Amino acid sequence: MSDSTVVQEQSIDTQDAGRSNGAMLQIRDLRVWFELRRFGFGRAGSVRAVDGVTFDLAHGEAIAIVGESGCGKSTLMKTILGLYQPTDGEVAYEGSAVGKLGSLGLKQYRSKIGYVQQDPFGALPPFMSVRAILEEPLAINNVPARERGERIEKAMVEVKLTPVEDFLGKFPHMLSGGQQQRVVIARAMILQPGLIVADEPVSMLDASVRVEILKLLRALQASHDLAVIYITHDLSTVRYFSERIFVMYAGKLVEKAPVLSLLRNPEHPYTHALLAASVDPDARNASSLREVPPGEPPSLVRPPSGCRFHPRCPHRIEGLCAEEEPPEFESRPGHQTACWLYR
Amino acid sequence: MSRLKRIFQQISRYPSAMLGLAVIALLLGIAIYTMVTIPYSEAIRLWRGGEAVWGEYPRTAKPVWTDWLTRDRLPRSIVLDSRTSPAVEKTAQGDPEASHRQTLTFTFDYPYEGFPQELVIFMEGSYAERRPHASLTWITPDGREIRMGEMAVRSAETYRPGQDSRLQRRLRGDSAEIGLFRDPEAETRTAIKGTYQMVLDVDLFEPEADVEAKLVVHGQVHGLAGTDHRRRDLTVALLWGTPVALAFGLLAALGSTLTTMIIAATGVWMGGWVDSVIQRVTEVNMILPFLPILIMIGTLYTRSIWVILSVVILLSIFGSAIKTYRAIFIQVRESPYIEAARAYGASNGRIIFKYMIPRIIPMIIPGLVVSIPTFVFLEASLAILGLGDPVLPTWGKLIDDARSNGALFQGYYYWMLQPFFMLMLTGLGFATLGFALDRIFNPRLRGL
């Protein structure tokens, strides 16, 4: 454990932690394609939701994956959770490939990953009390009945749903959005996972509650040495707790970098565009128009040849970007960008 | 538990729902009372027993409560048995070792203006070789003595004065039921109220010989529900029809709804070929003719109500409800909480039974409650088509009996209207409750 923490600290400014052997989660050239069918059986191509994603995640490391809607970040996350089968490539947890696990192994694997969803109300079964909701993962993973009460209480204290007795009997519709999200986090934490996957956990909450929830996640991450994959389209919340940011575009990771490096020196033209589009409450900017990339996100069924961003890219290199797919270039240590500008 | 309480509180706000609950409680009460007081075997005996059981009952007699609609009280049945009734006096004359004479005097009050429906005298003689000889005399309250008839008494002898044409001649053309009770002075036909006597003189020719007799004066009304053409007490059928109808309705509604729901949820969740098979089976089953299949089974195989019930459930499992539930489950399947459940390792079975089905149970409860009486009516319809259970008395069987014996044509309205009333009461109770439940459950589910 201490090894990986060291690696993780290094990763923030100098080294790429993913290349070390201490990685908890290794994702290699992952592809998740959904087949389109015509008239029920004819094949009409595939939606390439995730198309060649590679990264490593160390113990206790928090990463953020940003990208616009439809770029494949949710598919990537669900594949990591084991909800989708990879078409190609592999997801390996602690060295063993998830695709090769049997049903029992998959169940164990799923119990090691907590899942925090976007819509806290939808994420909680409306007909179950808080107690029943938190008991479900324990019951499914064969935790003896006498231990469950204690663990439920502990998880609720951790997410600050206190006094515990007041909440146990309540149904989701009786809780506020922030409380609901705390129940969701408690449910994700109750099996003591090593990794939490949070899919836009605060996008549906009030601004006042967001920071609290993010701080709570950050505190849990620190106290439990949790790895966190934080998926968002909102760059303004990223700096609260992630160490690295991955920018995703049309099924690919186009830029991987430590938070500060990416926010201060964004490299990929798409990252520039994202940063330019992010909300800035400064009153002086209210009247100035922002420069956003023209055009629409590309079709994932027939993605553009070469670099997928090239039809919208202001810095397109004729004869290169449209022809060849850019590999990852490491312009600075730990900062990798898949763009021909940095070759 | 607190949820149930909340639902009940909401129900109590709807008077119609409270009415429905009260009706259902009443029906349940009747059903339980019936099962406790008239056990199944006893009910079958009362309904199928034969003349021995219902011989003392009048034929197609109205229910007692029809009295409330008429000015005079209608005659009740009077039964006097020489073995049990203290109103029968038995005296003997002569030497008991040789031929001697026995006199049985039947005394009873007749306080009605109307005439009885029928008179029957059952006699039982015990003798070795020579049959006892009986002669009957009728004594009216005003002291007239009317000779009724004479006969040799065999071991079982039935004398029906109404069929004695000589007696009818003696009564100046009136049949015995009228002539023996009529006031000869009166202009109109009215019975004399007072104490009547029937004297049965028996000559016995052997020392050990003996005669016992039973006088039955059949009234015009009988019991709470009247009797049918075979003198059976309709109360038994109406009472026993209640648990049968409730059981049929509840089992059919619950059985078909629950299995349909489970199959629909399984199909939606598993998808692929499982879903395809379920959908195709449903589509084929939906075009199969429901009633003709039941008629075929009833005609060729068995008419047992429980077999018919199972077939009804089987045929409605893959009914159109599967399509409705499927549409709802497809929505439920996409809920984030189900994705979360998969993420923490819930098995397929657990997701279907603990996450999908509970979600739509509130939605289907009103429909379930409303569908109970439709199955009760189905059972009645089958009985009217002649496919009723051959053993059990049910409401539908009563209507069938009444119809085939021309009850409405002959004015026996009670016979047909009483089972109708019970059916309508059942429909009313479940429908009002179901509609109120619909109003309670549905606003909450708009957000689904």
C-alpha cells in the first residue's frame, strides 16, 4: 500500500503512475462497440462508444474523466463496473482480467467497486427504506445478518447521515437531494471497496450542496485510501479532488495530465475549447462571447478518419490530421496528448 | 407496516372505498361463517342428499322475508312426527297380544289466512305378515270431521291427500290443501284460523306390529332464501356460493396477475430469446378462443370448479396483460437503481423479484382488485352455460337452475334475483374499493 502511495505522489508532478506495477486498475486498448441492427438481424455497423482507451489507476488515486455528452465516458465507466462486456482490449483489476472472471469472480469484483450515480433519486429504489437500501449490498455479498446493522450504522456515520436512527426508516422521497446522494455514497462505501466510480455525482444537486458532497468524497478518499474515477463534463468541480484529468473525445482519451498542468497549460485543441466553454462567474466576462469549437460532435458509427477532432479543429495540419491517427506524445513529464501539434 | 397504515388512512377518506371494504368484509364474514357452521360435507349432503334431506321442505317456496311485503303472514311449514313431537298423542285400545287399535292424534295451530302448499303423511309400519290398516280423519277448528282416506300401511307408505280424487269429490271439488282448511261459510277462499287435528286410526293385527307417522303441512314460505323445484333450501347454496365465488375470484385474479407479472418481468430482464418466446406464446394465446376452450374442457373432461379455475389461470397467464406489464417493465429496467443493483452484484432473480416487481405492485393493485369480480362473473357465466361444478352449489348454478326451470316465467323471482344480488354485491364491493385504490395509487405513479 505504501508503495502505491509513493507512486501516486510522484505521479502528480513527475512520473506516470500507470506504467508502474502497483496499478490497481489497468485498462489496455479498451474498445466497447455496440452493434447496430437493421430489421432485427442485418448488421448496420457499430457505435464505437469507447475506441482504444488505455490508462492505469493506482491505489488511492483520484482521476477525473471529462468530455462532452456522448463522448463515451459513461460507457467507459460501465465497462469498468462490469456492466458492459468489452468488445476488445481488457480491464484488469489487481492483475487479473475482468473479462476472464467467472460469475462468482465477477460478483466479487463488483463488490470491490463502489458506484455513485448522477441522479440520486433515481439511483435509490423508491419502495425501499434507507435501511433496506443499505442492507442490499451486504445481503447480496453474504455478510452475516448480525454484522449488517453495525456496518450500516458505520457507513451512515461516515457520510454524516446522523442521527442514524432518524434516517434508517425513511424512504428516498422523504430525503433532500443532498441526503439522497449521501445514501448513494454510503451504499457505494458499505462493502469497503478499493475503487469508487462516480458518474457526475453532483451535476443534479444544488450548487450549495455540491461542494459538501465533493468534500465528503474527498475526505472518504483520503481516509480509506480509495481510488476514485470521477466522471464529469464540468471542469469547475474537477480540481476539488482529482490528481489527474483525462479528456475524452469521441471514444478516445485525447489528453491525460495532472490537474494543474492541464488547467494551466492545456495542450489539445479540444481541451482548450472545453476550458474556454467552462463557467466563469467573473462579471467582466458576461458580455464577451466565448470561442467554442464549431460543428457537432462526430458520429460514433462512422468516426472521422485520422484525428477525430480534425473537422472541428482550428489548428488542423493539412494532409496529416485527416489521414493518420495521432499517437500519444509526452510533451512534458506525465502530460500526454494525442495531437500532431506536439509531435 | 407504516405504509399499509398510510394506505388505509387514505382509503378512509373515500366513502365509496369504505363502502366497498364493508361489503367485502361482509362477504368474507359470510364465507367464514358458512365454512364454520356448514362444513363442506354437510353442505354437499344438504344440496345433494335427496328427498330424505329436503322432503320436509315445500317446493319452490318463497323466502320468509316476502312476508314483509304482504299484509298477511304466509303459511309456514308444519311438521309433526309421532316419534319426536309432543303434539302427537298416541293411544292404544284392546288387547296388545291380539289385534288391537292404535290412535295417533296430530294437533296443530294454523294461524294463517292463506292455504298450505301441500299435505303429506309419511307412515312407517312394522309388522310380520299382516299389514296394519289405517284410516285418517281431519277435524277442523269449527268441529267438522272429514274422512280423508284408508289404506294398508306397508313399511314405508306415503299418503298425499292432494292426489286423492275421492277426497277431492268429498270436498266438493276443492283439492285437499284448500278443502281441508277452507271456511265453507265464507264467500272468498280463506282458511279457518285455529287448532286443527288429524286422527290416524290404525288397526294392528299382530302383537308386535306398530305404526309411526309424520304429518307435513308444507307452507308457502321457507327459510331465508326459499326453496327450489326440488325442495332444496336455497340458503345453503347462497351461503356456500360466497366462499366459492370469493375463492374463485381471488385465486384466479391473484394467480393470473402474479404469474403474468413474473413472466413479463423475466422476459424484459432476460431479453433475447426468452423475451421472444414469451412474446410469441402470448400472441398465439391471445387469439385462442377463451370460452370455447373452457366449454370443451367442461364437456369432454371435467366440470370440477378447481380444474376450470386452473385452466382459467393458465389461459390468462399469457394474456394481453403481459404486453401491458412489459411496457411498464421496459421503463423500470432502465432505472438507475437497477443499474446500481447490478453494480453491487445483484443476481437476475433478485433484480426481477426485489427490484422490478415491487416497483409496479402499487400500480397493479387497483386493477387486481377490480378484476376479482370479473372472475366471479366468469364462474357464474360458465355455470349458466351448463359448465358449473356438478357437486358444489354456486350462485351461477342457482341462476342456471332458475333459468332452466322457468323461474321468471312462473313468478319465482326470488330464485333468480337472490344470486344476482349476491353477484352484484360482490361486483360493487370490489369495484368501489378498486376505483378508490386507483385514485390513491395513481397520482404517485405519474412520475414513473
